[in-house]
Amino acid sequence: MIFHVTLEQAEDGWVVVECPALPGCVSQGKDEKEAVDNIKEAITAWLWAEDQKAMKALSPKPGQEPIVVAV
């Protein structure tokens, strides 16, 4: 999957990176490379957490098993 992110230099010198498509998905790094590496991890964690919330809300019918689909 492809996501657009924004980078912003913070006053303390850190680079703050945010993924606007995923509310609250924000990270930072000492430099741009580290910030981008960190937001990749944050995006993965954000998507996993949303999937877990969806699974808890899902009430499968008897005999219906959820399957995992990788994208």
C-alpha cells in the first residue's frame, strides 16, 4: 500500500512525520530517514490496531471463519 506523509522540522530539531490518511498516526526521528522508517512502523501498527478493533466488533455467523488477506 502507498501512503502520503508530511514531514515537519520541530523546534527541538527532530523531524515529525504524520500520515494524514490515518488519524493519529504520527512519529518522529532525529533526521528525515529515521522519521520515515519510524512512520512505516507506525502505519503498520495503526493498521493492525484497526484490524483488531474490527475483529472484536465482528460477530461471525456460526460456521463462518474469518480469514486473513495480505495486501
